[in-house]
Amino acid sequence: MSEYLNVEKPFLEKLRIIGWEVIDHGANGIPQDPTKSLRSNFKEVVLEKVFKETVRKINLTEDGKEWLTEKQVDEVFTEISNQTGKSLHEANKAIFNLLLKNTTVDRNEITDEQSPVVSFIDFVNWENNSFIAINQFRINTPGGPRQGIIPDIVLFVNGMPFCVIECKNTGVSEPLSEAEIQIRRYSNRRDDDFGFKEGEERLFHFNLFNIITHGTEARFGSISADFDYYYNWKDIFPETYKVINPEQYSEEEQSRYADRNDKIAPEDRQEVVIHGMLNKEIMLDVLRHFTTFMEVKEGFEVKIVCRYQQYRAVGKILERLRTGRNDKERSGVVWHTQGSGKSLTMVFLVRKLRSQEDLKDHKIIMINDRTDLEKQLSNTASLTGEKVTIINKRKDLRPLLSDDSSNLNMVMVHKFLEEEIRHSKSLMKAYLEEGEVPEFKPFEVVNTSDRILLLIDEAHRTQGGDMGDNLFTAFPAATKIAFTGTPLLTKRHKIKTHERFGSTSEWIDKYQIKQSVRDRATLDIIYIGKTSKDTIKDKEGLYREFEDVFKERTQEERLEIQKRYGTMRSYLENMDRLRKIAEDIVEHYTSEIMVRVREKITLQS
């Protein structure tokens, strides 16, 4: 009774406020009448009647008539609900693809159209869909160790169970952990030495995500997640739906939690998840654009649902694309810390942009600065569902990127080097063999369209010099969205990262390391600062040596060589210097860190 009053009922009431139809069984024991939960028996996991009625309603002819026959609706229902012989992961992925890509039937008997498309969800007019929340959703599981399972709350979209919510009272030890274990039991994912099937996997075939809550705090996770990967949703976006302040308790909440000892940070509370994820429009948006299946290691694929900072950043980028009056106002920087999923944020952005009628024609170019990142980013970019064109040679920039096609491309920023000879050794070789310093060619314009979107990964590393300048020259009117976890901010940086992109000093979105640590997404970084005081002791001697080596060159040629290769960066990247730094790091690790680890192991044993 206390769990119902303290957790379930308040949750249902919040859902009712944001427009969900609520069927509340109360706290009257095990439900006995399946019709109250819109089913004919307790073995059903889909609300079949609701599904069929809604699918008919959202699939109309141009003049607004329902055209699906009873037989066709039966066929469509069987196709999506019958996933016999598949694992939970396989069934969930198959249904996910059906929900996004739709299906077909033989013909439209009103218009005579052959193989017409049938949608399971109306993503465009989201109000046309059915949203029902049912608590104490009994499912019989004959043949198992228990007679059945009774999830606390199940959320249905068009009759399909998209979310299972498990509630625990705060009197339970580790209530959120216990709730997650219960979710795994319901979905037959709990480790069991005896191989018992405790739950009903079919309930999770349609699952978008699950929620665990103790009334104060709530977290969400996909069917692939264990407890460590259940996260808080800490913000509400877009601002239109921010009817509560995520960073501040309301008076009602202050009163409710006054005599309880489970009060938490305001942004972690249950109400933020409800308004930020279970808003009907947002929930369908998360399904359509912000959910994917990704191989995290060879042969091991997981379902990934976006986190709040990714959802918010994509929304803000789209806002800039729509409201910016020129390329500078549309451009900007997303400051998301390392490990926060910037590559996936790009994927989610591409997917959502392609569904927007006013934006979908953009040519998208992803820019990175390392070969290993190119491979990683190209693998991630494939999750957009689009073919990724990789530009491997500088000479291919204009042939492949000068047209107005709305495609997805990837190129390393080094392709935008001005000179064809890039290193000092190559320069010296050319000088000795040909007797002259090679001419540095100016970079050409590749595409002048303003319907180009550049997504620049790790933008702080390469965007302040010639390569960055050339990138801007190549696409003068393009929108430039920079992603970085460590922007250049201090006074010693002549061009700060946020000043390099756009006409304002405001970031598109910020998600810093301290936020990521609080979210349990990354571990805190503890470091010892070491500085290297590098100075040139004999500047005059260095100057004399330079003049002696290049004495036969003109003054103009000597200045060009100094500008490009006589820099502090060339010295800092010298192998002798780097070797000494590496030796110092190894010495510090073996004498300080390893010693402490050994001491800790000895004490524990």
C-alpha cells in the first residue's frame, strides 16, 4: 500500500497532467479482470484493440478516409507482434526497424494503390497517437517458477508497451538497484544458475526504455543496460515544455519531502524525467531520432538511447540553423566533455535534420583530424542510415563536394593544407634537389552554398591555424558546428574556440566534466600538474646557424621557411624532448602510483 501511495500514484498523476490516459488499478491486490487493462486475457502484452483502432486512424487517404481492411490490420498486427524464435535483443531491434521504416500491405482498396505503406506511429502529427499508462499490469507466465509478473506501471503507445516503470519504496534497501533487478527479472535477463524463465520477454519486444524510481529520484535505461547504465534525465527541452524548474524544487515538492531523508539534487528528481522524457512529443522524438543499435565491441551490440545533453544540443543546433541570418549566426561550438558521446550526438543530429522539411536538403561534411578517429567516426556515422562518402585525397575535394547533393561526407582536416610539401625534411629535400623553395599554393573555394553543414570533431586542435583558415575558405557560406571537450579559453590563446566559430561568445550547449562526473557517466580526473620550462638559451647562435644553412637563399625565402618551420611548435614536437618527457612520466608512475597500488593490495590481503 505505501509503495502505491508514495510512488505509483504520484507518478500516474504526473502522467495524467501531461496528457496520458491513465488506468489505475489502485492498491487492491492482484488484478482479476483483464478487460480493465483493455485485454481479453492476462497472457496478452499488447493492447490489440487499441493497436488496430489507432493504426486505422493514422493511415488515411488524402481526403481523410480510413482505408485499411480488417484483414489487413490483422496482418499488420501479426507481423509486428509475432517475433517467435528471436532473442529479446533481436526482436526489439526488428520491431524498432518496423516502427521507423513502416510496412506495406497488398493494396489500398479505396484508391487501388498497390503495396501502400502502413505506418505504426504518426510521427508528424503526434497528437493522433494513443498514449495509455496502466499500473499493476498483470501478465500470466504459465510453466515458470511464479504464476506471473505484475510490473508497477507500463506505458503504451498505440497499444504497444514502450516503457516499463518499476517503483520501490524508500524503505527498501537500495531501492533503485532493487528496481533494476526487478526489470531484469521481468525480461528474463537476471542471472539464474538454474536457467529458470522468471518473466515475459514479449513485454519488452517493443520496449523503448525502462524507468526505475523510488518516488524522489528516477533513472532510465535501455533493454541492454544494467544498473550502472541507468542514468538521470536532468533537463527539459525544448523550453516550451519546461513547466517546472529542473534546478529547483517547487513548494509542493519541498512540503512533500520535508519529513523524508531521501531528498536529492533537484535535477535528479522523478518530475524531470516525466516532463523531459515522457512528454508525448519528446518520447516519439527520442524513438525516431535518438535511439540506435550499436556494436560496442566485436560481436556485441547494444541498444542506445540518447542522454539529455545530446537531445538538448541537437535541438539547439536546429534552432540556430532556423534562426541564424547568416553563416556566422548559424555556426557555433558544442562544448561536451570527453566521453559524453559527441560522435553519437552528430548521428542523432543528422537523423533529425533529415526528417525536417526545411532543413533536410543540407550537404553534411564531418571533419576530423586523426586517422584512428576517422575510422571510429565513419563506423558511428553509418548509424545515420546514410551512405558515408569518405574523401581520401585532396584532389577529390572539389569533384566530390562542389555539387548541391544532400549527402553525408567525411574528410580529414589535413586535406585542407595549403602546401603540397608539409614537413621540414621534405622541404629540405626539395631545396637540395631542385635548388629552390617550393611555392605555397593558395587554397581554392570548393563550394559557396549556404546549405552546407560542417560538423567539426575535436575542433580545438586544428581550427586556429592554416588548416582552419583553408576550411573556412573552401566553404565560405557553410554553417560550421564545432564539437570539443577541451576548448581553448585562456588569455594565452590568441583565438579562443568559441570566438573562432560564429558571431557570438555563447556556446550552443555546454556539458562539462564536473557534470559528467555527477551523472556517473565518467570518473573524476585526478592529476598532478607538471610544467616544462622551455627556453632558447642562445638565440643569437641559433640565428647564426640558420643564416649559415640558408645563406644562398633570398631574404623572402628565408622568411617563408622561418614562418612555417622555425616555430616553437616544431621545437615542442622534437623527438629528443618528447623522449625525456615520456621517461619522466614512466619514472613517476613506477615510483609513485605502482607503489601505492601494491601497498593497497597488501593491506587488503
